[in-house]
Amino acid sequence: MKTHPRTRIKICGLTREQDVDAAAAAGADALGFVMYEPSPRYVSPERAAELASRLPPFITPVLLFVNAEPAFIEHALRLVPHALLQFHGDETPAQCQAWGRPFMRAARIPLGDGPATGTAPFDLLNYAQEFKAAQSILLDAHVEGFGGGGKTFNWSQLPPNVNAHLVLSGGLTPANVTDGILQVRPRCTTLAVDVSSGVEVSKGIKSAEKIHQFIAAVRAADEQLVPSP
């Protein structure tokens, strides 16, 4: 009988010490720091290093880049040396692999799915193969600019069998993450979730209560997926 591992959780867009501490205390597995200056959640590499220094063992800092200059990435990695990389722009497989570090690659999934919306279907199977060196493929909604914009794409449009580790993102909240996990996890090797706006009171300002609610909803999904004895 197929069993499922615990769903890993990343809280992204951290900007404050108290939010880092709250996410770590609630049981997050990874915390994301946005290295993209146009974002309202942007923090400098120096600020990211200050925040990441608060993390206890076994919680991974993640640095999110969008078409960043190599010198900027190199600088950030010097300051946060144990970070996982996350690429959200137009980076090629070679550019992602150039750092010799584990990385996640964001896939921008259209909000619509087919001729009715004028949007071409997204070939996730081909994308996962193209970025097969990635630790995981992060699924985010394709909106104007970069990042999911708090939008949820149609989970049912994903292929039924993706030979990759996936990270579900885009518009997740404590109210919908359980359903998202139940729908998407059977379609992939393993599934993690990534939330930003869904646990905020304003852009870049997290709510400790919402973080706890989100993690509780993830654990509720895990319990539903455990096979009966």
C-alpha cells in the first residue's frame, strides 16, 4: 500500500524577526527570503543573513531570485552560505545549476487551461524533465510580473503522474491547503507546500496565528492520507 511522507512546509517572504521566530516555533521546515527588489517582501542579502541567523538547526533558509545578476547571487550566498536557491525568473537549467548548489525551480502555471481562455496548456512533464537537476519544481500561478500574486491555479489541470518532487504554491491559505494537498500529492513523487500572502496581515507582515492555522491544516491533510491499518 502506498504511503505518503509528511508534507514539508515553507513560509516565504519573511521580513521581521518576530515572524521568523513564529514560523520556526510553529514547525515550518524552510523560510524564504525574497531577493527581488521590486517585491514588497524584498530584503537585502544583509538583512536576509540577519534573519536567517535566528533559525534553529534543521530549518532551511531559502533565497528567492528573479533574473538576478551573478554577482548579486554570489554575494547573497556568501552571507547565507547554507541557503537553498529558488529561481523564479527566466533562468535556464544551466544558469540554475551553475552554482553547484541545491535549487528549486518555479513553474508558472496559467490560471486558465485551454482555448476557452486563450492560454496554452503548460507542459509540466516536459518542464520537470528540462529541470531534472532541481531538488523540486515549485508550482505557482502565472500572473503579471513574478510570483503568484496570491492567485490559485486549477489544480485539476496538473498531469496525473509527475516524476518529480513538487512544491504547491500560489494562493494557498489555511482554508484551502488541505484540499490542495489531497488533490496534488497523488500526482507526484513527494509534495511540499509554500505560503506567503496566505499567512499575512499585510504584504511582508506575517500573522503568527495564521501560520499556526496553516500548519494545522497541512497536518490535517497528512492524517487523511495515512492508510488505515
